[in-house]
Amino acid sequence: MKRSVVRGGLVAALLAAAAFPGAPAASGAAAPVAKLLVVGMDGLNWDSVVAADAPQLDALAARGTLGRSLVQCPSLADSSSGPGWSSIATGVWPDRHGVRNNSFVGKRYDTYPDFLTRLERANPAYATYSAVDWAPLHQQGTFSPEVDTRVTFDGDANGYAGEDEKVTVDAVSRLGAGGPDASFVYLGHTDVVAHAVGTGGRYRAAIEKQDQQLGRILAAVRSRPTYANEDWLVMVTTDHGHRVPFGGHGGCRVDERGTFLLVAGSGIEAGTRTDVRQVDLAATALRHFGVSAALDGGTVRVRSTDPFDGLALRTRVDETGIPSTLAGWTPTPPAGWSVDRGAMPAGGVTEWRGWSFATDEFWSRTQSDQERENAVRTRGVFAVADSDEFADKSGGTSFDSTLVSPAYPVTAGGDLRLNYVTHYRQEGAQKGDVLVSFDGGADRLVKRYSADALATVESVPVAVPAGATTMTVKFRFYDASNNWFWVIDDLTVAR
């Protein structure tokens, strides 16, 4: 039966004491039962976690995967709680779920429901549970009424500190008694403190308190009478960051866009990752239960195979707004790829002389509020041609460069598709051509960009001529002079 309820110490090194989650079943025993715990901590800067005394989060990071990434900003959506928790819950970005600020106007939860609701629809026998002290997450349907048990505590005037404790007590009681199969537990005091007094000592103290509450919740999980026969996936995440040191968010600064996804469980590879995005939580949760859905996110159990992600990155040369220690770009393509810079002028900004390869953090720091931050469907390292940034140094008068793929084997006379992520912003006479050539022959135009295609997943059809055995793909960005940019990522050739 569905129901909605509205109501007004530290376990150090928990994960070091015993394997978490439960160990695999012995030979001949029944397979462990999938269980899920997601803990959402609002407005948590991971750098502040590192500076705080947070042994529970530290232990999860040591045993599991920690992926740090950046979220969108206007014009796609604010870097705020409504869009952030919606992306986390639904596994799709704001251009699909429709939530662009904390008004929730335009929400499309009917089309893109939360992961707990998807589990309910896949198997109504699952017991699902969400406990929050930011009421809109239930009132607006971010976690829908189809969730078996929704417990809502309204934030009090003391900054949610008391409400976080109520959420913790409720979660400990239900999880320790062998209750839900899949849970979302929200703790919001960190966000309130950062808004009130910034990201200094009181903010770190709030993180430490939430870390203690996380420890109590994890201890409750381990105390379950059925724990030995359960396969627990634990994820901790945040919706956005905060401006350092004064607090606040919603805009395009890197510190307010910063998020993380921490995942621990059986089969989760330990170590920091660069290819994780905020939308991966829902996909990872559903895959744990064997449920498939067409989402923007993917499971963190599968690493990216994009060759760009393996490149050795460098620090800045001509750029001045990027920290001198941040290694986030290279002009050198992966093995088998090449970049034609023969038509590029001698001057301009070194980092962007022709097609280069960069991370979201490095590239979006070059200039804010110009849609670079909203290349949300890229991952890790991507290819970028940026005539606007190239022109910021004398001599960067024009841009004409081609990114060239390896030769892919093809079947003569068949049809195939070029699948890739793109982020293209149009200005003036600039053009972006996608070309193919077979067996080293003449280039054939298969797509031309002359209008915005922001954060887009493309699937371009290509007819393979008779007798062809290989195909090379080229991305030419040209006729640009201090115009905008083109991003390419995750190219695959498929039938």
C-alpha cells in the first residue's frame, strides 16, 4: 500500500571493519538480493569534504568510485536544486526533464520519472522509500507518489539541522528493521549553512555532522537481519556546489557547478574517474536491479572506451583564467587520429590552434556564460574547435582545421551510422562539415552544421559504396573568424 507521511555517534571506519556491501553468496547458496541506498547531501563541495573530518565519506571513496563533474548553468538551467535533483532522480538532463530552476515550471516527470518509480513499475513487489526535508522533492513529484513510502519533514528556521536528524532517525529505523529494497535519503543542512555563512568552518562542521548521520544509516544497513544475503549498492551525491568562500549558486562558476557521485558496492572498481556525470546515478541504480531505460546517464560499472579519454593532458600556455596547475588540454590526438592545421594562421591562442582536446573544467573556464558549460552530454576528454578563444591573441584571425578519424572497416554496399555527441554554436559564416572518404578517396559531405546544435546526440546515416573496405570520418570547422565553437565526443560507427 502506498502511503505518504509528513512529520515535523560517529561509526568511524565502518567500511574498513568489514566488506560493504554484503559478501557474495557461497557456492550453492541463493544469489544475494539487490538492495539500494542513495544518500543525497545538498550543496556539498567535495573539496570541503576533503578538508573536513568525514571518515564515512572518505571510507566510501577509498573502497568505491568517486567521480567529480560539473553541471549545467543558464541558459540550459540554473545550477540549483530543482534541476540538480531532477537530473539525479530521472537520469536525464534539463532539456528532457524540463526543470530549469526551483519553480519546477515545465517539469516532465510523466515522461521521465525518478528511479524509484521506475523500479516500482518494473516490479511492484519492490519496497521503495524516500525521506526528505526539502519538501518540493515530494510536492513537485521529483520522487513520485508511486514510491511506496514518502516521508517529508519541512525545513525549520534553524537551517534544517533538526530536520536532517529526523530524516536520519526515520531512515535508521526503517533500514535497520529490514525494510526498503531501494531508498533515497536527503540531508539538506549543508546547503542552508553555505547560503547563510559561506563555505568556511560552520560549513565544514555541517559536513561532519552529515557524515556522522551517514555512518548511522550505514550501520543500520549492516545490522539488518538479512544483510548477509543482500547485495548493497550505496551511492552518495549532491545537486550542485557553492561559490567559495561566500556561498551561493545558480550561475556558471566552476565551484557552484561542481558535483560528485560516490559509488560503493560489489563489482565497483575503486579509484577516481573522469567519465562520470550527474545523470549516471539513476542508470546505475536501475542496472543494479536489472532494469533498462533510455536515459542520458549510463552505469558507472562500465568505463568509457572513447580514445579521447586516455590522452595525457597539459597545463595552460596562453590562457590566463585557468589555474596554472590544472592539466586539462592537449593538441595531440589519440593513436590513429590526426588533426589538420595546415590552413591555420601562425598566431592566436596556443591551446585552441586547430582542433584540440580538453576537459569540461578546462574549456568552460576559458570564458563563462557563452554555452561552453552546457556541453553536458560530453564525458571526460572531448575534441573542441573554438574560434572565439583562438582569436583572443594576436594572429588568431581565422580558423580552418579538420579532425580526422582512423580508417574504420566497412561492408561494401551496406548502410551504417555515425554516432557521436556534438555541441555546436553558430555565428556568422562559420561552418562545420562532417565528411567521409572510402579507401582514401574523395571526401563526401554527409552533414553540415550552420545552426546551433547544443548538447546533441547525432546518428548520421551513411551509404557505403560497392567495393569499399574502409571509411575515414572528418570533422572540418572553417570559415570562422572570432566566431563560436564545435565539440565532438564519443564517435562510433555502427550498422
